[in-house]
Amino acid sequence: MQWKIIAVIVSVIPLIIAALLLDITFDDLAKIGVMPFILASIFAIAKLFMQGLRFHYYLKSFVGNVSSIKKEVEVRMGSEFVTLTTPAYTGGEFIRLAWLHKNGIHAGKGMWIITIEVISDVLVGSILSYIAAIYAFLTQNYLIGLMIIIVVTPILAVYMTLLALSSKKIIQLPKFTSKLLRKIVGEDKSKRWIDNANDALKVLCSTSRDNLRHTSLKIFVVGFSLTLLGFLFYASALVVLTNAELGIFESLLTVAASIAVGTIPITPGGSGLTEFGMGYYLNVFDLNPAEFGGAIIAWRIATYHVLLATSWSLLMHVTMKRKVLK
């Protein structure tokens, strides 16, 4: 966990740099007010809670009763700490897979739940990002629009391709992985690891075929709706911090654009990139980013550092109680 602590510390550096570039002082942050910041933080935590509810809903719908709703939500919220401290918002999936395995869920079915979670985020986020890009093009802000499309399109294409392949055929590890692992860990371990991985992929693909049908449409609609609601909570946080100078539509597009830019795998949790994306996208609405610098920094603190503290406390609670990380 030491590298996670380092990642948290490193994530503060881009925030300080962004504040300096935007010429933000403590007085600028103080002008926003305590209550708006608290409300924005509540919206951010509500978004995290929505992710927990979605995890529970997918589990109940596709697997059945695994644990209590409280524990499932806690695990999902706690795993977000790992996601927030790694580039491209990844990593928390392994925490959830470990917890599902601890509770007797086959690795393949666990991977299906994680896959649908990721697909929900990618699909809803991509749609909003494309809308943001189109709006940028319409206002002749071609650079930010093109940047969003370049970042979002490959990610969407990869996940949609994997989802389509998993529903049509049984995916297995390529043969060269077996030879490579034999050289690294030996014959016995490599065979065991390959067999376990291929078994998990086989169950994942069969589960995908069983669930990607018309009867599951309602489940996906509910899951996507919860995902969209999470984005709306993030947008509402920005509305509050700008004292409603940005409406919900403008805030939603700005948030979508900033998260899209933040997925570039360079910094932990998109630190620095997210702030840059948000500030640059404000030009689409003929707004000066420097005038909203305090709101940008406050939004980042509320939706990132507050969530770091929240998810960390929940992760430690789950880890010490269930020891899923051992």
C-alpha cells in the first residue's frame, strides 16, 4: 500500500500546479464558501454511493444474493480508492473480484459483473463525451473536441469489441502466454494459472451469452440510468461551486470532457489532466477558465480528495473485517 500513499501525495502536485497556473489564491477558494463545498462533497459521495448501488443491483440481477446490500455497497465504494490512485481509473476491479471470490462467486461470473460495470461507465461516459465533442465542434472549438474523440473512441471500441466477442465465442489466452509463463514460474504453476484463467474466461463468455439478450434489457437500462445519475451528481457539484453560473447542461458536458481527458494513463486518477480538461472546455461556452479557477480546484478536491478519504476508510473497514486483500 506504500505506493498508494505515494500516489495520493503525487496527486496533490498537479492540483497545486493548476492552482498556480490559474493564479488561484486561498481567498479565491474561500469566496466559494464552506456550505457550497460541503454540498458539492455530498454530491460527490452520492455519486460513489450510486456506483455501490449499481454493483449490488448487477450482483442481485445476474448472480443472486451474495451478501447484504450494505456490505456490497461498502466493497464497491471502498474499491474506488484503488481506482482513484492509478492511471486511467483502473485497479478497483481486482478488489471487487477478490471479494466476490471470497464469497464463493466463480471468477468468470465475477469478471462478468466487473465487465458490465466497466461497460456501463464507458458507454454512458462515451455518449456524454461525444455530445461534449459535438458541442465543441459546433462552437468552433475544434482542438478540445478532437482531443475528446481521440481519447474516447479507442476505449469504447476495445470494450465493445470484447463484449461482442465474449457473446459469440469462447475467448482463451493465446498459446504464447503458456510458453512465457513456463519460463518465468515453471511448468506446474504456469499450467495451473493458465487453466484457471481459461476456465474463468470460459465462464465469462458463457455468462455473457446467457445475459446479453432481450430479457436483460431492463437490467441494463436500470444500470445505465444509475450511471447517468452519477454523472449528474458530479455536474451538480460543479453547478453549486460556480454559484449556478454554469447550468446543469453546461456542467454535465464540462464534467464529461474533463473525465475523458483524465482517462489518459499518465497521472494517478487523472490528476492535472482532469483540471486541464475542465478549464479548457470552458472556452466552449466563451468563459475564461481563470475566472472559474477556484471552482475548478474546489470541484477537484470535492470529487477526488474527499472521495479518496471516504473510499480509503471504507476499504480499510472491509479489508480488516473480511481480509479480502490477503
